[in-house]
Amino acid sequence: MNQSSTLDDLYREIAPDLARVEVEIAASLADDEPVIAEMTNHASRFGGKRLRPALSLLVARAAGGITPRHARLGAVVEMIHLATLVHDDVIDGAGLRRNQPTVNAAWGNYEAVLLGDVIFARAINLLARLKDERALLSLTTAVSRLCSGEILQNRHRRDVALSEDLYYQIIESKTAELYAAGCELAAHLAGAPDLVLRNLSTYGRELGIAFQIVDDCLDLVGDEKIAGKSLGTDLEYGKMTLPLILFRNTSGPRERRLLESVISGGCAPAEEVRRLVSLLSRDGAVDGALARAREHVERASVAARRVLPESAWAPLEALGEFVIRRRI
Ligand code: FPP
Ligand code: MG
């Protein structure tokens, strides 16, 4: 399948609705103070393809139809995502996002933390104006879980023994919850019944898990020029991600010592990092993690197929395919 044309087709079909999402985001992030306007304008470009609003719109279309409120929902979800990226780049000390300097690189950590708060507050303001209790409860719960996931992740930095269960708990919280909420609420605002809501929430959660596993693989073996963001920060900060867990579970004592040195040792020599990365590819750990991501995309499809006719689930499957194949 030609991935980019499929994705382009999908985006073309929802282009007018995505344009409405852009209008909502721009209006919400506008500021009379030029200093703040410049910063929010810079950060609003971090969303790239606007995957989360596109997902909400495609789910809405599949579950009963896009309404004017979906543009607002898409904008809220995207702005929450943008705020988390601004904070995440401070935490990761990242310098590049979407081929632009991160907010912390451009204006320093002090202002980046506060700008993340500004964007998050504007997102909640817009959410309040949606006047939907379910959306308010579900999205604020998702943000709270997202922060818990980040705290848990930090507690387990440099923990070579991190279990697969805990890894999944972390990525479900920090990434998949927001996907699940965005899909569930899109179906809710489209007037879909409970069974559809539950299955589309599962669709979003499984897609989000797959997205993060692919992200974790790209952090190790991706190309910064293609991804447009800082890579390699997971090893630098000792984050045990799925490819590393799979490598640990199958490697011999020498490889395991190398892994321990890179993960728990603080700043490992660049040569050790390079050797570990090449072993991760050679011994199949990255492919194993990508195969796992594919399983989650398949689970997402099963959930969508359970409640939707083929014409409705086919676009959602195409989005799953993009999540697996993406290099950005
Ligand atoms: C990306 O992780 C980060 C997240 C999915 C969530 C980060 C969330 C926070 C820092 C909390 C923010 C809280 C509020 C209230 C705004 P990653 O580093 O694996 O992905 P990356 O490769 O895109 O950097
Ligand atoms: Mg990061």
C-alpha cells in the first residue's frame, strides 16, 4: 500500500474540518502580548500532521457524523498534546521538535514550563466552552494519568530490571489515555451508543500504545533529519523502553553488561551507545518491538470492526497502518 497517498486521501476528505480545528487553535492561542503570541505560534507548529484531531474527526465520521463541536474537541486534544510536548522537551532536555528549536532551546526552561502551562490552561478553557461533562471528566482524567505516567517513568529511570507490565502501564498512561479519550469523546459527540464508545475507546488506546512503541523504536534507530526532533534521549536518560526490555530478556551476559552500562551508568561512552544500538537492530529487539506495535494496531482494528461497517472502519485501519510505518 502506498502509505503517504492513503494518508493524504484521508486528510483530504476531512480537510474542511481540520481547517476548523486550526481556526479554533489559533483563536485559543492568540494573545495581545506579542511576546506570548510569538511563543504560542511557535509551539502550535509542533503538532505537525495534527494526528490527534484527524483521529477524532475520522472516528466521529465513522461513528455517526462530524458536528461543529468536533472541531472544538479536536482543538482541545491537540492543545493538550502541544502543552505536554513543551513540558516533555524541558524534561528530556531536547533541542529539536518538528525541525524547529524546542521552546526550551529558544527561550529557556523557565519560560518553556510557563508556556506549557499557558497552552494547557487555554485547552481547559476551550474544553469548558464545549459544555460537555463527559468530555471535561474524561480529558482531565486523561491529563492526570498522563502526568502520573511521566512521574512513574522518571522513578524508573536507570532501572534495567523494569518489567514489561510496568513499561506498558507507563505508555498507556503517558500516551494511550489521551488517544482513547479523544476517540471515545468523538463517538460520544457523534451520538453513538455505549457499545460503540467502548470499542472506539479501545481502538484509540491500542493505537496510542502502538504509536508510543514505534516512537520508542525511532528514538533508538530513527533518523533525526526525517523525524525532525531530538532522538537518542531515552538512552541518555536511562529509559528502559520495549526494544531494550526485549533485548535484556534474550541477551547473553556480555550484551547484558553493555546494556547495564548504558542504562544505569550515567553518561556512557558514545562508542558503547553505538554498539548497543547496532546490537538492538542485529539481534531483532527493534523488529520484535515493531511486531508488538503491529499486534496493537491489529487489536485496534478488531475493536473498530466489532462495531462499525466496513466503509466506516477502513479509514481507521489506514490510520493504524500510518502509525506503524511512520518514520516521523
Ligand atoms: C512524549 O514522550 C511525552 C508524552 C507522551 C507526555 C509528556 C507529558 C508531560 C511532560 C506532562 C505535561 C503536563 C501538562 C499538564 C501539560 P517521549 O519523550 O517518549 O516522546 P518524544 O519522542 O516525542 O519526545
Ligand atoms: Mg521526549
